[in-house]
Amino acid sequence: MATSQDDILKHHLSNLPNEKPFNCQICSKDFNDHGDLKRHLCIHTQKRTHVCEIFKKAFSQSGDLKKHLQIHTKEKPHVCEICNKAFSRCSDLKVHLRIHTKERPYVCEICKKTFRQSGDLRRHLRIHTKEKPYVCVICNKAFSHSSNLKVHLRFHTKEKPHVCEICNKAFSQSSNLGSHLRIHSTEKPHVCEICKKRFTHLSNLNSHSCIHTKEKPHVCEICKKAFSSNYNLKIHLRVHTKEKPNVCEICKKAFNHPSHLKRHLLIHTKEKPHVCDICNKAFSHRSHFNSHLCMHTKEKPHVCDICNKAFTSNASLNVHLRIHNKEKPHLCEICNKGFSFNCNLKVHLRVHTKEKPYVCEICNKDFNLPSHLKRHLRIHTEERPHVCKICSKAFISNGNLKVHLRIHSIEKPYICQICNKAFAHNSAFNVHIRIHTKEKPHICEICNKAFSQSSNLKRHLLNHTSCS
């Protein structure tokens, strides 16, 4: 009878605030009720007497078995009164209701971030503690969450359990499948509040928002170029690392961006799906098609914020911006000289290779640039399309005309820093500098006498020819 009274007393005490009289002697955890303690002890004893007859999975408590069985029966008796979403467990419904009530009762004491579930808070705390208890047994990479490890293991096993029922494409993560399904449904749930543009993924919306805010938080540590998204930074880094992971299976040409490979494949398929309604010209790429349309409309929608120069395509604008930011991402591997454009690097490399692929059919003189050959051909055709508006003198190239105009303007932009003498032409300035440096690069092959100017060497050579 005394024992019974003790139990009644303990039960009464358990109902008093902050009193938990039932103590676990193994881990010192306290409980309000003797039944709770008894159930808790099963954790330490590993005793699991309640077995699922379908999967043979064992549980320490009958309640846990009941919850588990709902997986097999697909039973979801707990329904949200607000959105009618159903759940198999009452606890899941309680957590779900916090979405509607905006309740986040679990607060991080370090950064004050709030969470709907205690489990979310526990996982979040690992950001502060840097704890990564889940380790991959294959590559030893560590993770803070077991779910991240589970997904990571699929890289090794090549497992893709989440399959699209429409096109049978498989994914390693359910989130990736969810994003993919929007391609079929054309669903774009994420809307920009400024311009109302819609996106299938939240990450795409976040990157897009930087267009309005002009924010570029992701900075390259090598060249300090900034980007609006981490993805664009990763792609940019391949300029420095020379990494080109996207390889064409037909010709083995490699690309640093998957979209570049996709465009390249159209060369092999000869596919040109973008057709102009005005002139019926067809294009492989949407960007080329859009740029072409601007020829008809005369529209140049992409404007430089610095100099207000307008362009038909965004790609052309991006290339132009390198002039202002002095960006030179294309480096020569021989002399480390940098270039804004890859085409300029290719031309520069001919200095090292001595390659001159453009040959004049009349005199066989060769050139490293097509523009130089074009200019040279005017010597044979005697064409001089660039005419001075002041004196009507005509020139082969626009550069020669610009130099000539300094005669009329008396402009002398090339100034010697030693004696301050000014020159209209760069060539005259270079010859003058040799007076100070005593440099004589033009050498007679007969008597080895050196001269600062080629004209002086030519005059000197006449002495040898007259003697002979």
C-alpha cells in the first residue's frame, strides 16, 4: 500500500511545474512519468520487441510501429484544415501548421536565426561548430548532415532513384526532379517583384535580382572580376584554370560551358531552327537570330552604362565592357601578354610562330592578318578610298589618313621625354629616340657599318655598288 502511495505522490509531483522525478541512471535524463522512463530505457538496452510483419523492421515502442505501418497503408489521417494537406503523423501536422502560423519557436542563441523544428536548429548549429560527423567511407569527404552524405554517395554508386514519369530522365536528388518537372509543366512559381519576370528556380530569381540591384557579391580572387551569381564565378574560373570539361563526342573539341557545347553540336547536325520571317535566313543559335533581327529593326537594346554605346546583342556588350574595365582574361602562354579578346590572342600567337597565312596572289607577300592583306592589295589596285577633306589627298588606309591630318592640325602627340621634342608620326618619334639611345639597328652586310635609319643604310649601300 505504501508503494502505491509513493507512486501516487510521484505522479502528483510530476504534474507540478519543473518537476521530473523519474531519472535515467544511465544518461541522467529526467522524465515526468514512469512510462516515459521505461520507454526511454529501450534506447540503452537496444530492446526492440515490436516488429513490422512486412519489412521485419523492429521498434522499441508500439507507437513507433503504428506510425511506421502508415508508410505501407499510405494512411494519412491527420489533415490540415487550412490547405487540406494530409499527414501520417500528428507531429508532422503540428510542424506543418507552423508554415501557416509563421511560428518558429526554436532560436539559435549565436545568430538568432529561427526554425520550425528542433532538428533544423540542431543541424544549423553545426554551421557554427564546424562539426561534420558524417564521413564518406569511399573518399573521406565529411558532411554536417546525414542527408547530404546520402546524396553524395550517389556520385560513387551512380544511383539515380528519382525518375521523371514523363520523359524517364533520372536524378540523384528529389529536389532536382522537382525542378525538372517544371520543364514539362512550364510552371514558373518564382516572380521578380520589380519586372515581374518569372523563373522555375529560386536560385535563378536570386541571380536575376542582382540585375536590378547591380550587386555582384561573387569576386574572382585571381583577377578581381565580380559576378552576380556563384555559378557564373565558377564558369569564369575556367578561363584561368583552362578547364574545359564539356567535350564533343564527335570531334573531341572541349568547352568550358555546357551551353557552348550545345551550340557547337549544331555544327555537326547542321540544324538551324531559328528562321527570320523577313528574309528567311536561318540560324543555329537564338542569340545570333536575335542580333540579326536588330539589323531589320535597327534596334540596339543593349547599352553600355559607361559610354552609352549601344549593341544589338548582350554578348557584344559584354565584350565591349572589357575596354572600360581593362580586363584581359586571355593570356599568352609564351610571353604572358594579356588580351581582352581570344581572337586577338590567336593573332598575337603568330608573332611567336611566325605564321603568315594570308598570301598576296600577285606578289606572294604574306601577312598574319586578313586586314593587312586587304590593305596591301591596294598597292596593286592603286585604290585609295580614304580621302582628306581638306586637301583631297587620298590614302590606302584610314590609319594613314589620320596621321596625315596632323599636318593640317599641327598636332604632334608623340613627345620625347628626354628633350621634349614633339612629332606628328610615331615612326619619326622612334627614329629620334635612337639619337639618345645610340641604337643603330640597320647593319650593312658587306662592311658591318650600322645606321639608325633604314634610309641611311640604303644610301650607304650605293657606295658599295658604285665601287663595284
